[in-house]
Amino acid sequence: MFGIGFFIKSAAPVSVFIAVFLLGFLLVGCTSADAAYSKVYLVRLEFNETIANSVSSNSSITELSLATGYLGMCVSADGSKMCSTAKNASNLAPYATISVGESSLSLVEVSKALRNVCHPRLLATSLALCLVLLLVMSWLALPLVPGKGVVRRVGCGLAALALMIWGLGAMLQHQAVAGAKSFSEAASSGLVIVAKGGRAEAMTWTAFAFLLASCLALGAECFSQRSNKPETTQQLKHESS
């Protein structure tokens, strides 16, 4: 019984810590050219080799790709990689644009359309709630501190709220990426190819799974405390009599 109780108490903080790590990396994906960041992207845009060669005389256009995350974008061209925050994405536009007849097509503008749908607000909110939840569980880990019962219930509420918000964020992210893939390829007549970011997708749902585990662990702990309270009260009455 002690082993089960210890596992439940330790599972929640470990799960939340891992979720914070994953959500943090997901948020800062594509903000740096370092491989640890540039490979965490929602979508990668590139030009269709067959169609691009017929509309552009630039032979290196097929080697051009743009990866976009929540807060940044990375352009790969001619063997080099340049990254920028989304606010300064216009700096990357000259490297990710081709001329199509009398007009031009920019991968940066296509990526901006995705960001308008897949905004980082829900991700940032979930991350903030998880950090507060870590502080709450740190308080619960301290010995001989007052109000543990109330703080534990607050922790259960925070865990459930973080789980619901990131569950909504994960579903919106999945739908936004799927919609961007089908819409961009159809709107560009196949000129733009959109690839989903497998690493970001895995981090998204893994973080959700750990948040679910922490919510269940805290819920079990709250339920255990509540079920033991009548026994403690009855024992005190028996001793006083």
C-alpha cells in the first residue's frame, strides 16, 4: 500500500515536469538554427520540384524549404539555415519567394496564414498553468506546512484546467496543420508541398498524456485523502470517549 501511495505522489510532479519540458520546447521551436530547435516545427513548406522548374529559372529553388513553429521560422537554402522569430519573418521573405509569371509566391506569407489559425496562446497558457502547478506540488512536498488539504484541491483543479486547455490546443493544432496542408497545396495548384512536423506532433500528444497522468495522480491523491478523513474522525471520537 505504501508503494502505491508513493508512486501516486511521485507520478504527478514527474509528469508535470516532463510536460513543462515538452511544451517549452514546442513553444520555442524554429527560433534558432540549432538542430534541437529547428527540427521542432508544425509544418515544412517547399516547392514542388517538377512544377517549380517550369515556372522559375532558379535551379536551386527545389532545395528551398521553410519550417514554421509557434514563435519562429527557419529557411533552408543552398545548404545553409536561417531562423527568425515570427515578428521578424519578413527578413526571411527574400530567401523564400519565387516569381510566377507577373506575380510572386512567398512561403513566408503562406506560413503566416497558418500562424493566424494556430496561435500560441493556448500553449503559453497551458505552460503557465503547469509552472504554477509545479509550485503547488513543491508546497505539498514540504513537511509541516499548513493548509495542505486546500492546496491539494487547488492542485487538482489546476491539473484539470491545464489538461482541458492543452487538449483543446492540441486538437486545434492538429486541425490547423491538416487544413494548412490541404488548402495550401490546392490553392497553389500543387506548387507548394506541405509536410507535417512529426516531432512537434509527437511532443504535443506526449505532453497531453503526461498532463493526463498528473491529473489522474492528483485526483487519486485527493480521493484517498477524502476517503481517509471519516476514518480519522471516527478514531478521534472513539479515543475521546
